[in-house]
Amino acid sequence: MSECLFCKIVKGEIKANKVFENDSVCAFEDINPQAKVHLLFINKQHTCNVNEMNEAEIGQVFKAIAEFTTSNNLSKSGFRVVTNTGPDACQSVFHAHFHVLGGEQLAGFGS
Ligand code: 5GP
Ligand code: ZN
């Protein structure tokens, strides 16, 4: 998808602070962080949202999240993974992405 913002980040046509990359996945800092650590994990292959991803792609992205959070000391204190899908969830970029939030105490859903 030549027009897609996150495809352009994958190709290096738009700058982002990349923190992780392998053959199928990359991760970069969100431009408008909602927590001390706010990263976006994406498959390099374009899909519009999680429901378009196949099992292999979902596995690749969660494996990358596990690898990154384990080796960067996030998994011990904890982190949150969010994927907004469609208008009710306010999805604004239509390249499937997984927000990884952490680095501080996050609010609970009931608070
Ligand atoms: P959504 O609202 O679709 O779940 O999340 C899209 C995310 O992409 C937002 O958190 C927004 O801050 C982030 N974002 C939008 N444009 C850019 C950009 O050009 N660079 C980076 N690094 N993040 C972006
Ligand atoms: Zn894309």
C-alpha cells in the first residue's frame, strides 16, 4: 500500500524512532505517547486491522512483543497491548498496529 503511513515508516520513507525490527515485524515509538513507554508493533506486510491478519502474522507480532518486552525489562513490571479496530474504537491509521503501553503504573479499566 503505497499511500499508507505505516508502510512508509517500514520502508524508511517517513522517519520514526524504531526500537525493534526483524524480517516480518517492526516497532517504533508513537508520535503522541499516552504513557511513559508507548510503542507501536506492526507487521511489515500491510493489512488494515487485526481481523485481516492471518494466524502467522498475529503470531509474529506477539512473538516480537514478547521478545522486546522481555529483553527491555517491561514484562516484569507489566505492560498493556491495545489494538483499536474500526470507528467505535477510534482507529485512525489503517495499517494493523498494536499499541504497547507501559513503563509506569497504568490506570485500571475500573478506575
Ligand atoms: P490508532 O488511533 O489508529 O489506534 O493509533 C494510531 C497511532 O499512530 C496514534 O497513537 C498516533 O499517535 C500514531 N501516529 C500517527 N501518525 C504517526 C506518525 O507519523 N509517526 C508515529 N510514530 N506515530 C504516529
Ligand atoms: Zn500499510
